[in-house]
Amino acid sequence: MIDKHTILFTGLSGNLGREILPKFIDKNFNIISTYFDDKELDLISKEHLKYVNFIKCNLIKEKEVASLEKQIKKLDTSVDTLINLVGGFSYAKILETSLNDLIKMFELNFFTVYNISKIAPRLMTDSLNPSMINIITPYAELPAEGTSLYSSSKAALMNFSKSLALEFRENKIRVNSLMCNTIDTKLNRRLMPEENFDTWTKPKEIFDTMYIIINEESKFINGEVIRLD
């Protein structure tokens, strides 16, 4: 791995992001991350904050994403890897939901990735090994009761990622998806104390897989759904 490989994260302050951030810091990556609300930064430990260049951006708004592109270019670095962690979950039976609920799920899980993907080729122009990683769920293939909105947004993201892998070949950008079950984080354990934690996807497994994917030796991995469930 080349020193100071630059990674652009979305959703780094979230549940998964906070778990894997120390591992990326230990590997000496140059880390950039978007964030939406100032309160998000309070979730990152002061020890880790100094290693991340945070840029405020509402990824649902195209104008703010255009501004994000300009701000990243001012950093005088080419993005090598884009890792999209931003997203959200909802549980509700379809008759209890509204169109606004559906739109919200798509905004969080799909529109955010769509918008930042459109600027990715320009951000990665000078990278020798550009790649993207998106996070999906087994529900994208096998929906469960109460997950219709969530599973639909993740299914859209899964197919979008496969399409990007084909379209971005001319830009030499690889696009892969990680399919993760419930992730074994401190927060999820508190929220679901009766569940069997042994069946959950471990943050270390996710980091290890990401590290393999973005490595120089893995340039042949493209358009894959890598299952960690």
C-alpha cells in the first residue's frame, strides 16, 4: 500500500465509521470525511479528530456536493478511495408508512451515494488505484417483514453499484459492495442486548475486507458483492 493513500469517507461519524476509524489511522491513510451536522464531530474522540479532515456537506443537495468537490481540490490531493458509510435504517410495515418515509430512506441510502458518485471521477483523476466501496445489506436480496423501505433503497444501491462498476471502467475506478449483516458495535449491543452477537458482522472483518479491496494487488476485484453476513 502506498503511503498516504487518500480515502474520502461519507458517514464516518456513524456507528460503523467510529469503530473502524482507528484501524485506518493506524495504517497511515490520509483521511477526509464529509459530515452533515456539527454535533456529529462530538461523536469522534479528540484523539482521532486530528487525523481527519472533516468537510461539512449535505450529500442530498447537489449544490453542496459541487462545493465539496471544490473544497477537496483545494487540499491538493487526489482521492484514491471513496467509502460510503452514510445511511439509515427504518422498521415499519408498509401500511404504516408514507411516501415521505420512502423518500427519506432513498435520500439516506441511495441519493447520497448517487450525488457523490457523479464527482468521483474528477476527484480521482490522478489516482493510480481508484476505487469505491458501498455498504449494503442481505435485505437488499431477501427483504424481511417491516423492512420494505429500507430493503428497497439498499437494493437500488446494490444495482447502482453494479452499473457504476461497468460505467467507471473507462475511468479505471473499481466499484464494489460489502453486504453486511447487523454490525457488532457497542451501540447495537446496547440497542439489542438479547440478540446473538456471534452471528453479527464484526467491524474488524469489514475493515480487513476494505483494506484488501483497496490494495494495489486487488485491482482485479470489480463489480462484486462481497458477503460478510
